[in-house]
Amino acid sequence: MDKTAKQHALEAVTELELRFIEAVEHGRLRAELTYEQLGSYIGMSKSQISKRQDGLIKYTVREMYYIGQLFDIDPLVMAAGLGAWLNDINPAQVLHRLEALTPGEPPK
């Protein structure tokens, strides 16, 4: 059975989401962050991050934007897949952005 345009679009979104999840995990490890630290930056618990990383809950555009800010990488570049951008993540700068964040305040 041939797939409809809607089915193709849903598969593309799913593939894009999976690539973003993979990119977040690799970026998190490169930046030497825990789920707790990542969650604190975007206002989530470790459990909420874990559910997103497991694909049980989708990242929102806002969350993707904040993660991109934390890593100083465009989230669209991250969603395109793994690449040289991983080498540009500076753990010290990521930690500085985490420490500069006021608790309960969204990233700037």
C-alpha cells in the first residue's frame, strides 16, 4: 500500500525528532552534563528530561531553542544529525551558562 503525503510527513517529523534526541544526548555527554543539569536549564526535572530522551514525550520548539542556547548550537543544526558541531561544544562555557541562570527564571 502506498503511503499518503500525511504519512510521509509524520515519518519525517519522527525521524527529525529522533535525530534531535540523539543530538541532545551526544551534546549532553560532550558538555559533561547530567540530566538534572540539563533539566535545570530548561526548567524540568530529571524525569521529564528522561521521558523526552526516551521519546515518550516530544520536545517543544521552546525546549529545543533553550537546549540550542545552552550548547550554543542552532537546534536545527542539531536536528539535522550528528556532525562537527559536537566539537564546538565547550563544557566550560556550557557550565558558565548553567551557573549564570537564576533559579526559576527561563534562559535568556
